[in-house]
Amino acid sequence: MNVIRQIVEVKNHKLSIELPENFDAEFTEVMIFPKEEEFEDWRDIRKNYQ
């Protein structure tokens, strides 16, 4: 089973998730949890997940 975990920024109550080319699934299950603020600078986190 392929699992992708990402931290994404919510903008205007919307999320954008881009899947890798090799993720071949017709349907996915999405679970959304609020992220605990444990990082000092969110810009560094976003760079790692883009």
C-alpha cells in the first residue's frame, strides 16, 4: 500500500495536494487533522513538501 503524508497549508479553506506520477490509484481516502504547531518556521516545512 502506498501512503503519502504531507503537511499542507490551508488557504481560503482549501487544500491542494499533488500526487507523484507513480501513485496509480483510482480512488483515495483522505483524512484531515489539524497540525500541531511544533515547528518555529512554517516556511521551512513548506519548502520540504513542495
